[in-house]
Amino acid sequence: MGMNDEPGAERLTPWSDLDEARQTELLAAYQADLDALPPTCSLETKVERFARWLAGRGIGFSMDDVGRPGPGHGRSAR
């Protein structure tokens, strides 16, 4: 059962459904909170922290979203 499927859980808007401008806005807003956290090299920890922060804003994010191009990036640069 996923984060959005749990009984009583609020439905989160998937990160991938946000347009590039909204994703950029959220990333910039997260930077201030990120600067207050202890540094980590762990990708899992970074994703967990960002996902928790986004969930507080009604946005769902998971490891599956890492490295996935956002809307408008359908073509690879190859």
C-alpha cells in the first residue's frame, strides 16, 4: 500500500504532475530548510527529507521521481 493509499491519508499531488515552474519554486523554497539540516551523502536520506517536506505541502515524492524529467522534458538529450 503506497503513501497515498493508506486509509485516512490525505491524497498527495504527485511531483511528476507539477509543471516545471512549480517544481522549481518548491525546490527554491526547500533550500532554506535544507540549509538548516545536517549535511548527508545518503541519497535515501535526502529523498526522505525532501518527501517529508513536500508532503507537508500536499505533494507526493519518492525515489521513483529522482532523475525523472519533469513535464516538457519528454526527449532525451542524446
